[in-house]
Amino acid sequence: MLPAELQKIDVALAALASPADAAAWSEKGRLLARLERNTSALAAFDRALDLDPTLPSAWMRKALLLEELDRVDQALAAYAGLLAHDPSHVPAWSNQAGLLMRAGRFEEAMTSLDHALAADPDNHLLILNKGLLLLQAFERPAEALPWLERALPSGLPEVAEAIAICRGMLHDMLSE
């Protein structure tokens, strides 16, 4: 981090020396996390959630920090806390799905992706991720292909490659 950025964060933290509400505590946690003062950041997020257990920013920031610290179960608990208060929070479902995929928990990841898609059915990134999960984790190219084709308008380069892999796998399966 550049010295000018550090100075701005220090000034902002000084202004938040005694936060008055949950949003300010969440912001203080965000600033502390930027400085990698993770224990203090988590404490700030917890204080924000004590004041307002429904505050999405505190839940999300806490989950992201815990994920960054590779504290998978705690991060998943934070996503669950957010989703308990806001079941249509697409970024939480999506991030949770990604974390579950990285943890090899593919069925749960699919469930999270399905929840995200229910709330945002035209999100090309979610559509792509579902296709990729079906292809890579479950090796079900016939099911993956329609999802990947739906993601084509996104223009993401990995879509065309994944479609080619699907078609190749399907061709190989038919040739056997």
C-alpha cells in the first residue's frame, strides 16, 4: 500500500475512533482489514453485528476476511448469517458457492449457485459457473452445455473453451 493510501486510512480510522452505529463499525472493520489488522477488523464486524444483526455489509466483509484468512467454516457461517437475514443476497450466495467449490463441497456449491440463480436468473457469471461446475466437478457435459451456451452473450473467453470441451466430451461419449 502506498504511503498516501495509508495516511488516508489512518485519517478515516481516526474519524471512526468511537463509532456510533453499526454501519460505522462495519466501515471501521473494512479499514482495519485493509491494514491487515485482522483481529481488530473481525472484532469491529462483530460489534457492528451486535448492534445490527441484519447489516449486510458487516456480514459480507466479515465473510470475505474470514475467507481470505482461510477460515472456511467461519466464513461459511458468516455467509449463512447474512443469508438468514437476506435470502436473496446474490453476492453472498455466489461467494459461498465459490468457497464451497474450492473446498470440494460440490453438491453444496450447486445448491448455493441455484439460490443465486433463482434471485438473478440472467446473471451470465452465475450461469457460467453453474455450467463449469456441472462440467468440471460432476463431469456431466450434456447438462453443462445448455448452461454454457446461455453464458455465451457474456463474451467471457472461458465460455467458448468450456463449450468446446463439452462438445469434445460428448463426441467421445457417443463414439464409445
